[in-house]
Amino acid sequence: MTGNEYRRLYAESPEKAYAALFKVYCDYVYAIVYNKLNRVAQREDIDECVSDIFADIFFSYKRNGEDYADLKAYIGTIAKRHAINSYRSLKLRSERFSGDSDEEFASFADDTDIETNSDDRETRSILISKINELGEPDSTIILQKYYYDRSSGEIAEMMSMKASAVRMRAARALEKLKKSLAAAGIML
Amino acid sequence: MRKDRVLNMLDNAEDNIVERLSVPALTDNEKERLLKMSMSKLEGMSMNINAEEEVRGVDVYRRPRWHRFVSVAAAIALVSGAVGTGFLLKRSGKKPEDSFHAVVSPEQTTELTTADTVSTDVTTELATENTVIPGTSETTADYQAIAVDLMKAMNAAELASSGMLNTDANSPLASDSNYFKIVDGNIKGFDFSTMENVRNFLTDNFSGKFYEQHSYFIEGSDPFFKEGPDGLYARYTGRGSIYGWDKYEPEIISSSEDSFVARAEYEIAGTTFQVDMTIVKSEDKWRVDSATSTLSDPDANNTNNSNPYVSLCKSKIEDKWNELTNESDNVSLDFVFNDLDGDGSPEFFLMYGNGEYNYQIDAYTYKDGALKAIGNLPGSHTSFAVDTSSRKLVLIHAHMGAGDYSWYTMENDALKVIKNEEFEYQEWGSNEATSRQDINYLSKGCIYKIGDGTVSYTQPECPINEIPRSNEINSFTLDIVDQLYASAAE
């Protein structure tokens, strides 16, 4: 979806435009937020952040009527910034509550550093290439199950497959991935 | 970590990796629920926009000129659990004079460091004239000496409220973490360490309109100073309006028995400004009653009035100004020029909005006698900067202890990001990432409106770990666009 398409839809019906934009970019925004937050956030926090991002995007257009030359880049920027802000807020929350017996915050109390280093980057790059080599639908199933932590039933719903088929494919794909990565010197 | 998340090494990945991770990860029901949440929030934002602007307006009022830096400071306070609060908030052990050095040029610092003796010198020097003002008991030299003392008080007030107080970033006020304990309240010889001293400072030096402009130090629901259980606390920054006096040599332009007007000029980025201070005597004490900044010689500063490009930029600013001020009493416009394509005609960037949450940046180039849009970018928590080598635009986004630098160029009449670097910080300017020498804040102009007050100002290019000098004119003026353009075109 481009900025022009969004504008045209908006003129017809703002609700339609919102729904269409959400449909197209939901997975993208979720990926950005989940990637930044999942170590410190509960699923509800991630949902909250994603909905905040879309509300901001809808609001920005509604209020300013801006034309976004590159809508995806714009959305990506907004999402990333929101995610980083949420990360910081959650970290602060965990620090404020450190020493508190509330288990909800105990999981935040690590010193996860969002800085990355070159070794990590290289490992990730190899990992993604090996996942891609699995081909579809296995590469998506692998990400859904072992990165997004979704159940086989949920994946089955998203992929229009049977849960048993997802379980089987996920297990086989994981084994294949482990071997492939081991050959590249990476242990899962 | 959940046991099945064997791919956790993909967390916090690079943009291209995240893009690959963009697979369906939500069920239809979850998507529907998230869309509803977004719509509900949107509805709330729209309904509450007026109230929100009002609330945010208070925030903006406290930080009109340096709101971007303040955002950084606020972020740090949040991030670190009040460990560091940005370069505006000084840590314990640093003298106010050290802080002041970050604000002014070395030359200015030298002169200001010796300013304590200027009053005497000026008095001595001017006393040779020692002309008694008709109908008064004071001489011109007397008035000048009085004005010098009050100028120092004005300067101290602005410095105190611009983050130059020495506060302990590790000691936020328990009831409001926006306030930090003052460990040394001395600013250029004025003591801001107790509420009584602050009150006395205000009543001793200011009256009338000028007092009202600074009453936010101690009054209102959100004062700059607050008393805590163990002493005085201050916010990380206030309004910030440093008069850029290089020397304290006021000229007395009118006088009577109980009032006189002193004029003092200062220069910033090639533009000379003059401040007319109305100083009034009451209860046998002289106080600053009002101060007005204006361009010293507007015509001398307008070097490009006939430039059609600059005229178009001015029109764009004016149009946006009119549009936004029709919607809200809180408006801010920032504008810069930067020659992205190296053709000698700098591109024009206009950042605008009603609050930090909705800033946008429009970018234009000059083509075929008209402004041509080359891009639109989000401007929240964003500052204009420049790569000191390539002289091309860099946008700094910094918020909540993290941010990124984005280098821009222009290709096919569109903005293009050349590279992007992320960073983190505990205290702005304290680490390598936020004090790098290859990026400077770009010389910029700003016009903002808060309630009934409108202010225009420019600030020159300066290192990113320093606070830019700037001036303020208490009116809407587009003259500053000419000066900015001339500087960029050079």
C-alpha cells in the first residue's frame, strides 16, 4: 500500500483506510515491536505498543493529512521509535520494582543491552539465510514456533493447516536447521 | 526465556532481519482485537486533543527553545531511574561556571568570567562623564551600574532555569521525579539554594511584567523550584532564554526619577540583537520591569529580501504558521537550509507541529522557480544536524536513552537515507556516541507560539554536546530566514 492508495481509501472511508493499512502492515509492525520488546515485555505490553503505533499513524494522517512518499518507511520509523520507548519504559518499570516480590517485574530485571555487535549480526545473518533455505511453509513455521513462540494450534490457524501437520513439519524443519547451522559452526 | 524460543538470537536484530521476521504471527482474532484497540485509542486521541494540547502546552511553555534537548534530558531521567539527566542537568561536583562554559564560546566565557569586575570598570570609566540626569539624583554612570547589576541577575535567572544549576541526578524528589535536589545553587554569584533565596532573588531584581515572566520559578502547579523534605529541588530545565551579552555595556536611552531604559546589544551568528530593559524604581530599589529583544538593524540583516527562493520559503513558513495557529495556541516551527545535492542552492526543511508527539518535517528543493517537495519525515524528538565533513543533513532522533543518526542526501528529487546509526546514552554528551565531533547541530531558525506569546529566534551551528547559543525576539519575524539562507548558501 502506498501513501496515495491510503489517501484514496481514506477519502472513501477512513475506517476502510485504517483497516486496510492495518492489514497490510500489521505483521511488519508486530515484527518490529516483538523484536525489540519480547525479552522484557509481556504479550499484553507488546499488543499495547502495536495498537499505540497504529493509533499514532491513523491520528497523524487524520490530523495533518500528510502524504507519505514512502509509507512503509514512515511506519517502520514510527514503530521502531515506539518500540524503543516502550523498551525503556518497561526497563524503568522493572528497575523501580526491583526488589519487589511481584514476579511480573522480576523477568524484566536483567541488563539486556539492545546494543548489538558484529558477531551477533553475522550469526543472525547466517541463521536467517539457513531458515530461508528451508523453503516455505517450513521457514515461516519455524519462525512462528521458535521465534514468536506460537503453539502448533495457533500456527495451524494462521497457515490454514492441521495442527498435527504443523508439529511434524516444525520438528523436522528444526532438525534440518540445526544440522545446517552446525555445519556453519553455529549451535542452536 | 521461554523454552521453545530457540531462535532468541534474532532479538534486537537489524532492520533487514526484522523485515524477514515479518511473517504472520497473529491469529485473525488477535489482529481484529489489535485493530479495535488502535481505533479506540485513535478515538480517544481525537476527542482529547484539545485537552491534551492544553496539558502539553504547559510542557512546551517550560521548554520552548530547547524542547528537543529537554526531551533527551527527560528521557534520561526516565531511563536511568534518575541516574543521569542529560547535559542540561549537571552532576554533583561540577561548578556552575563549568556548566556555563558549555553554553558560550571560549571568548565569551573569558569575558564573562571577568564580568564580575565589569560593573566597577564601567562605573569608573563612565563616571568621568558623571552627568547628573536632570530632575534626578543619579548620574548616567549610576544608571549604567544599576543596569549592569540587573543584567547579571537576568543572565543568572536564565542560566538557572536552563539546566545550569548543579543538581544531584541521583536524588529525585520522591513525590515528583521531575525535580532533582540542588547541591549547589550558586549561579554567577546568585544563590538559588533555598526557596527563600529564590523568592528574594525574584523580588529584589524583577518587577512587573518581567517578574511575571519568571514567576514560574516558584508559582503555579508546576513551578521550576520545589521544596523537598531535605532542601530545594529544581526541574531539569525551565524556559531557557540566555541573553548573549559579550560585554556588559548598557546604553541609557531614556530616564526619569523612578525609571530608565537601558539598551544592550549582543550578536549571534552574524545577527545583532538589542535588548531594551525598562528598569523601574520602587520602594527605593531598582528592578527590571520588562525587557524586549529586537533585531538591532533589520535592514542590515536582510541580505536576501529579493531572493525568490527565500521568499517562497518564507511564504511556506507563514502558511504553515497560519494553518497551525488557527488550530492551536501552541505551535512550533523549526527551519533549516542544507545543500543536499551540492548545487549551491540549499534545500529547505520545515519542522512543525503542536507538540512533540506530532512534529513533521517537510523538505523542499528549489526547482524551476518553485518549491518542490522532496520528502516528509516524522519529527518527533528530532533535531537537525549536519555532517561536518560532507556538510549534508543528519537527523538526530533521541528519546528515552536511545536514538539514531540518519544521514541524508537527495536523489531524483527525493530524500534518501545514506546510512543510519543507532546509539544509546545515559547522559547526553557523556559518551562517545553523543559527543561525536563529526556531527554538529545545524544552524536553525525557530518561531513558536505559546498562548498569546510569539517568539522568533535563531541559533548557530555548534557541537552536539553543547547547548547552542540563541537569541529571542518577542514577535513573529521572517527576517531570520534570510540570515539562515545566507549562511547556508555560503
